[in-house]
Amino acid sequence: MNKYSMFFLYLFLTLTSCAWAEKRTIIITNGESRIEFELNDTSVADSLWNQLPFSAGVENYGDNEKIFHPTEPLDTSNVQENHCPAGTLAYFFPWGNLVMYYGSAPLYPGLYILGHATLNADSIKDISGTIDLNRVTEARQDSQKEKREAQTGAVQQKKP
């Protein structure tokens, strides 16, 4: 192969790998509330992704955030610090808690961004009690399974 062929092969592989990269979306549910977050490519987001699914108690903190705890501390070897606009999912390393922001927050040492809400960010403020965290694919599969079971149960009940 000549150097131009190698360049175009490299370019093709780079562009297609970016196009095929899987988005990691999580769903946080609480009763009828459902919020989706797209995770970034950091070690803290990887750690959270690998702990899913789990449930946690959520609490108010301050006047702009909800906090809860992962099942285990998250890996902070490759992190992203920045200010947190409303709809940000972050990890506060000093206390080991996850944070969902419904109001903005400034850059703060030890506050690492995991992702941003892509659906229903305005519902963060109203969540309370226990939340369930799932990967989008798991939650959709569970939902589809429940629908099938409900349909199957309805069909079975109709038989004498």
C-alpha cells in the first residue's frame, strides 16, 4: 500500500469507529418520573455504568441538586471537571455521592461530570424517595417483558 492508501484507510477507520461508538444512556425512574442521561467517556461514567442496575435513596441538598450514593466508590483516574448546568449528572468525590443538578453549579474541586440529561431534566427537582437506575437497554427490555407478561396473562385468563 502506498502512503495515500494508508492515509485513507486510517481516515475511514477513524470516522467509522466514531460513527459506531455506542452511546451510553441511563434511565433514572421514580414512580411516574423518568429521566435519561447520556454518559460521557470518563472513568467515573464507566464505573457507574458497570454498577447498573441499582436502587438508591435520593435526598435534597442545597437549592439546586439531588444526591444519592452508588453501590461502590467510582473510579476517578480519568475525570472531567467543569461547571454544572441544570441537567448535569456528576460525582462529588470527597463525599462519594452522585449529584443530579436541577439548577446550575460552579466549578468545584472534586466534582466530576458523568453526563447530561437528554430527557426530562425538569423532573429532577421533583424526585424524592427511592430511585431506580438502569441502562436504557435493560429498562426497555424489562418494560417489553412486562408488556408481554401482561398480554400473556390476559390471554391465559380468557381460556377456560
